[in-house]
Amino acid sequence: MAMALLRSPRPRAHRPVHAYRDAAGRQVMLVGMDAAESGGRPAAGYQRPYAVADSLDLLHGPSSGMVRLPSHLDWSGHAEYDLDSPGRVVDLYRAVLIEAASPQDLYAYLDGGMLRRLWALIWLPVQLRKAWELKFPVLAEISRVTAAA
């Protein structure tokens, strides 16, 4: 006699978002990297948290000149970026968005206006892009408009 093994459905998992307040009292969100792609359900295995700013208006990093990133953001040996060179500014934004350990890294090295202008040009992991676009609809709109063009 064959016996069917019945499994109860897995409980619906919540989106892996870790929120806390930083030293200045701002809300900080770390979003699990596959939460956005899986419709809010964490996938099995490793989930890399990405830092997401609380507001684009808090991004007041430099927008011109030379910037040297600390080794936790860029260990390539080419951590000096000329923000007046279009290719290098895109590289800096990609490195900071992917490697930021906390929103403070984002606030220190990214500028909100520059991020909006560069958003469509920056290659990012799908999960990271979706996390930012869920938080900031203006970025999702930029992606939508440029994809339609």
C-alpha cells in the first residue's frame, strides 16, 4: 500500500527587511537581496542585505572632483574616482550602491540629483535595483521610461 506524504504548506514568509535607527535618528533599512525579485518571499540560501537610503534627499555626497573610496567599498586598487569623468562617476555609483555596508556610506558618497541622472546607466544586480525602485518610485519611472525608449 503506497502512502502519500502530505506536507503542510510553508508559512508565508515576510520580506526580509531589517530596519533600525542610526545615530542621527534616521530610519535605516537593509533589504534582503532576493526579496524584491521573489515577490516578497525570501528565496532559499544566502540573502545579501543591501543598504537603501531612507530618502533621496539625504544623499549629499560629492558631485565633482576626485573621490577616494575606502577599502570596504572598493578594494580593486583603483579606488580613486574623477567625478568629472562620466565613466568613472558611473563606476563609483555602482560600487557604492552594491558594496555599501550601511546608509551612511550612501549618504557620504552619493548625491540624490546625480543618482537620478545616472540611474538608467548604472548596471546593478536585479535585486538591488528592485529594492531601490520599490522604495523610490521616481527611480522605477526612470527605468520604465528609458526601457520604452
